[in-house]
Amino acid sequence: MATTARPPVRHVADRRARRRWLLAVLAAGVVLLVLASLAVLRWERGAAPQVFAPSFAGPDQLVTNEYAHRHPDRPGVHRSDDWEVTSGSLYRRGGVAWTGVPDAATPDAESAAGTGSSVFRMTSRRHDFENVRVSLRLRTLGLTDRGREAPAGTDGVHLFLRWQDETELYVVSLNRRDDRMVIKKKLSGGEVNGGTYVTLGQVDYRVPLGAWQSFEVTIATTPSGSVGIDVRQGDRLLLAATDGGANGRPITGAGAVGVRGDNCEFELDLLRVRPAE
């Protein structure tokens, strides 16, 4: 009577081991696919993929200036991997960012003849910041009345949020000549450099000239589609505002962060941009 040959036990064990290995590989692939999908969803919901923490450590020197913005391909220009300075000059001094002494000059490659920082504008090269928390230390050293523009109560230091371009952004005025803290929106179309400002909230805030101040500014789109912005110092809420679209649509897309200075010399340190919780 013929008998059916049984496969050796070792071969059966090998097949089972290969099957377990294939199942493990497939399971790992599914996990990676789920994680990737969650990462894409998180990106689409506005969370920045990583913390933005530009360093100002290093020797005292010019970091970048408006000359590098206007002539990026010329030899010897100072280019920053983190910042685009469209007006004025950005220096590193004592391990912090500094505008230099503000004046009305038009900077050359080295800002040797002047800083031009009475009108200071810089934005991050990254434009993927939507729902974020921005923390920073700020020291306003003084104001000038001999800059490119006439002095005004709005002179001071301002934080850009969701910056699309110079005509569409949110602005948080942290230090102003008139001792006001203000949250504004700017939309395209108007007489102020191609746009129109709308004030969303304001409060009295006396600027402590020469002293370091710490701020934490959060911006996030709510489930209803409005945009909320608040400014804190530690546990203290200084100012909060909501843009519900009553004066033009809310700006809900991701954009750059940035810093503006008007007729103002200031230093900046420990600027960090993290996803809003």
C-alpha cells in the first residue's frame, strides 16, 4: 500500500517562519501607511512639521540685509537660511538678533554706509506656519525721529503671522510708541502699501524701554472658521482677539512669520515657532 510522504519537520517550520516574517512586514507597512496618513492630515490641518528655532549664536556680524534681497546672486552678499530681510539690516550681537542703529540709508552689501533699519522688515523663508504658538524675547532700545518715514504713534516692533505677502497678513504690535498693544489684519486692496488694515483688538501696554520682555503669541483657526489670536506673558493674558470675518474674510492659509520695526532699534532672542496645542 502506497504511503504519502510527509514533508520534513524542518521544512514546515521554515515555511511557518517565512509566513510569520511576511505577516510582520505587512503589519509594519500598514503602520507606516497609517502614520504617513496622519502626518499628511496633521499638515493639512495647519500644524507645522517641526519647530522653527533660528539661532543667533556666533560672532557679532551682519547676518543679512535688504541688499541681499535685491541682489541675491551677487558675490559676497550675506544670505540667511532662515530669514529674508526686505528692508533694513539684521545683525547678530552678543548672541541675539539686532537691527543696528536705525537710519534712513540704503544698505550696500555690508551695510557699511548705514543700516536702513528705520524701516525694518523680515520674514521667515518657511511659509508653512498656520496654527502656531510663537514665543520670543524682545528688548526695545529706543525710537528715532530721523528715519525714512516720519515718526508716528504706531512706531515700534510688530510680529507678522500667516504672512502671505505685504498685502495679506496678521500683525501683532507688541511695542509701540503710543504704548498700545494692537492686533490687526491686513487684506489686499487699499492705500497702505497695496492693502487695508482692520483693528481686531487693542489694549494699553507701557513699553519698558531697555528691558527684556517675554511674549507668547498663539494663532489658530477655530472649527467655525474664525481665527483667534492671543498674547501672553507667562500665565497672564495681555490681549485676545477673534477674526470672524466681519471686516473681510479671515486669513486661514499657512504663511510666514516675521518681524517689523518702524523708527525703532531693538534686539530679539529665543524666537520659537511651535504647533499650537
